[in-house]
Amino acid sequence: MRSLSWRVKLSGLFVLVLGASLLFQVFYVIPHIRNDAIQTTEIHQEEIASNLARELATDLNQTRDRVIELSTRPEFHSMDLAGIRDIMKVLAQGSYRFESLFVINADGWFIEGSTDDLSMYTTKSYADQPYFSIPFEKGEIYYGYPQFYAETGLVGTTVAVPIESNTGEPAGVLLAVFKLNYLVDLVTNYPLDEETVVYVVDTEGTVVAHSAIDLFALEDGPLSLDYSDWPMVQAVLAGQEGNSQQYEQDGTSYFGAYATLDTNGWGVVVERSMSAILAESSALTRWTLIVISILFVGSLGITLVFGQQIMGAQRHSEEALKLSEEKFRAIFDYASDGILIAGAEDKRFFAGNTAICEMLGYTPQEITTLGVADIHPEESLPDVTKQFEKQLRGEIALASDTPVKRKDGNVFFADVHASSVTLGEKTYLLGIFRDITTRKQAEEALRQSSQKIERLHQIAHDLEACEEEDQVYRLTVEAAEQTLSLSTCTLDIVEEDRLVVKATSSALPPGASQEIKLKEGGLAAKTYRTKETTVFGRIEDVPDATPVREDIRSGISAPIGDIGVFQAVSTEPDAFTKNDARMIDLLLGHTYEAIRRIRLQEDLKDQAIHDPLTGAYNRRYFDETIETELQRSKRYDHPISFLMIDIDRFKEINDTFGHQ
């Protein structure tokens, strides 16, 4: 009886300890875990929003700067309509950015454009429209609202800049309509966690791009979603300080973050439902409460059983104890999170559930032969020891990103929630492990993607500074190698009926990539014709692929606008992802713009010094050349001769046989 009385006292003490632990979980641990989950989400969402806003703003700035640069050309200063027409048509036809360009004169009339038919714009003056009045009267840049052009399937917006005359007076407005489909694709393909949504809204709350909704499949078109009454969008439109908050929408609780484009005031919103954010933490707290509750109820039952034993019901109490232990073991073994129980003095494990055995790669018997030092890398043991000290002081240890070592030596990361329990004279440590490897990988992928995007923007500036096409080719391949980590790639440009190799990565030996005829087919030729990027995980799945090496297993083939093809390959299968393709397309978009700019400049230069009818050098070239020769003659003290030849009756030849 004395032994039973001691057991009752011990069980009673255990019940009190577990009861206190249960209250501690409810009033401290659970709110702390929830706040930690929300804080992690807030940091993650703000990073996504700021990265996307920075990327979009950079692209819009480049578009704006391109329009400004055009408006400062001599043809626009002098309102030379023939020259303006040639420039705009060349630029619009070869640009992935611009849909069309227009010139409006000082009275608000459309006088020139890159479209074949300008008649629909020339029926009235548009002087009262903001895209004319703001640039012309105030000298400010105007950004328009997005529009859907059903006839071409494009979403676009406008930017208008003032045109000044040679004397600095307002002469008109250059209006550019540029495409936003790339923005829609960028948001749709952005790497996001499950159940995380990102969308872009304009300054009226209209959704321009959405990661979870196919806007083009909507009945009323891609610009038919109005989110102006959503709390996060209202914060964007109001320019409120603080870019993260929790809010209710349509009966669902969300947590979101936003960033504003410094160019035109549009907003990038990232949001996730609170139920999804708290799913992991809720599961962890639920199992923690279950374990504590089971222990509490079991201990209470044991105490009652021992009390009955004291009154003579010893056999029934043993059966109840056994049943309680079996129930506890069932809950313990089938918990989805890993659970370990260790002695506080020797830090050796005496129990582990099925989940922790699977995480670590040990059998239940092997777990009991291990200690804390056996499942953590040596360099992390000081931090683990500090956590033990906190636990022994009765604190709840919430350790995030804790490195854990498996039986095979590989290390994974886990969130570890641990506490201590004292039974009699012994103290035990209870640890609950959650494998966060997938989350860490997603965070690392997002970090690397953000770094690549930032470097690509710098590369875009470098490409803008190139003056020759060969510079563009080399810089593109170098960027693919160094920024996108594409060790084996090639860049081909169309010349007549062939794809000619212009640049290859350093890993490719000379002659590894050869020019091909477009009519001969192959994946490169198909990519050039369809203007679509192809990502293949296995070479045998692409009938059009004709690799020059037998060890090629996967690759990417992407168009460079309508002027060439870029390809990257690997000897490993499934080496490329959709995000790799997105990065390549982003790089090649800048490459294409740089090449088109150089060609346009060369074309304009050629037009400036040649007669368009005969191809002969014109008076302007003569004036420039004779001035150069005169200076050379003076510098070297050499004579200079001038010869004019007139062919008699040449007009009769022209009239009889034609100028050609």
C-alpha cells in the first residue's frame, strides 16, 4: 500500500506538470508559433513583391527611355515625316516591346504612325486627351491605362513624351503603344509557393496580370477583373505606408504584401490565405497539444487507477494503465511530425516515433542507441547545447532551420519545438521535428532567381551600350554562362536562308556548332519559324532535334525575335526548368532589342548618306567627305583634286531603259 501511495503522489505530480505544460502551450507556444509563421510569410511576400516591382519598373523605364531617345532625333526635331515614318516602321516591326508608334503635331492631330492605315486616327484633333495635353503643355511623361486589343490578342499600354523643335519649343508628342503580354507571362510563370498568389493592378484597381487566373480566358477579356475594393489594392491606390497586412475578403482571411512601381504607380500584390500560412504551424501545435493532452489524460487516469488500487482494485488499474499506454503509443507512432524523447542528463534517446525513424533513416531499435550528438553536425552542437539549456530552465525552445544529420551522413533542415518534463527525480526532453527541406529549397531557388534577374538588368544596360552586333553576341553568351550558369550554349543569326553561328560558350570546341539551312529543318529551324521556346527533358522526346553530339540529353531552344535562335544543352536529363526558360527569354529580349537598335542605326546612317533611287552617295556624304579630305590635305601638305564627270545624252538612256 505504501508503494501504491507513492505512485499516486508521483502520478499526481505528473498530472500537475502536464496540466501546466498544457496551459503554457495554449497561452504562449501556440500564439508564438502563429506569429513566427506570419512573420516568415511577411518577409517572403515582401521580397517577391519588391523583386517583381523592381523588374517591371526597370523594363518600363527602359521602354520610356527608348521613346525619349527617339523623340530627340533630328528627324523629330524638324518634323521630317518621311524620316520619322521610316524610323517608326523599322522599330515597330522588329520590336518585341512596341506595338505601334504615332506622332501628334502641335494642334493635337495624328500626322504620322507606324501602322499601315492611319485614317482612323486623322478624323479629329486629340488636343483634349491627357496623352497629348500632359506631355505637350506640361512637358511631362504620360503613362496610359492598359487596354486589350482584341484584333491582335495583345494587352498594351501607352507612354507619351514631348517632342521639341530645333529651337526648344514644343513641336508635338510621340505616343508609343507597347506590349504587356510579357508582363502577364512573367507573373504567370513566377516561382511561387503553393497557394501563394501574385497579381499586378493599375492605378484604378484593374488586374493587369495574375499568377492563378488565365485572364485571356475570361468572358469579358483580360482586363475585366476589378479589384479596386480589395483592401490590399486600396492600400496600393491610396499610397499607404507599410506594405504588409492581414485582411478579410469574401469571407476568407488573407495576409498580403505589396510594392508600387516607381514609374507609373501600378502595384504588385502578393497574398496567401491565413489557413494556408498557418497550416504547418497548426499541425505542429495540434500534435503537440495531442501529445500533451494524451499524457495529461493518461496520467490522470493512472492517478485514479492507483487510487482505486489503494481501495483494493489493483487488477483493474493495471488493465487501465496498459490500455492508456497502448493509446499513447498509437498517437505517438502515427504522428506526422518526428518525435524524440531523451534523458536530460545523458542526452540519450529512449524513444522515437515512426516519423522520426523515417526522417533519420534508423530503425526504432537503433534510435535508442543514439544521443543528441549523433543526429546533429559537429559545427551545430554549440547551438543545440544552448537549446538544451533553455529547455532545462523550463523554457520552450523553438529552433528554426536546425541542421539534422541522417544515418547516411546527409544533412537536412528542420524546425524543432522542444520542452522538458520532470517525472520524480528525472527530467526528460521532448522534441518535435518538422522537415523543412522543401521550403528551404524553394526559398533558395527564389533567392537565386532574384539575383539572376538583378544581374540581367545590369546586362541589359551593357547591351544598350554596344555599338556592334558582334559585341552583343559575345555579351549574350557570356551572360548565359556567368549569370544563368549555362555551360554549353550557342547563338545563331539568320543570314539569307541560313542560321549562322555567331557566338558559342567556352565549353564548346571550335566547329562543335555549325550553320544550317533553314529549309533543312531541325529544332533550331523550327524554333525560328514558330518563335516559341522549347524545353525538353529528354532528347528522344523531340523528333526535330538533331544533336551534333551523342551525349546530349536535354536542352532549351529559344528564338531571338525574328533574327535568330539561342540553344543550350546538357549531358544530364531534365537539366532545365521553366524558370530557366523564363530567364533565357528575358535575356534574349534585351539581346533582340540591342541588335534591332544597332541595325536601325546602321540603316538610318545608310539612308542619310545614300540616294534612295540609285544607291549612290548623296550631297550630305559629299560635304562630310570633302571636309575630311580638305583637313587631311592641309595636315600633310598634299594637293587635292576634284573631278566632275557629265555623261552626254544620259537622260535618253534613263527615259528609254528606265532608272534601274
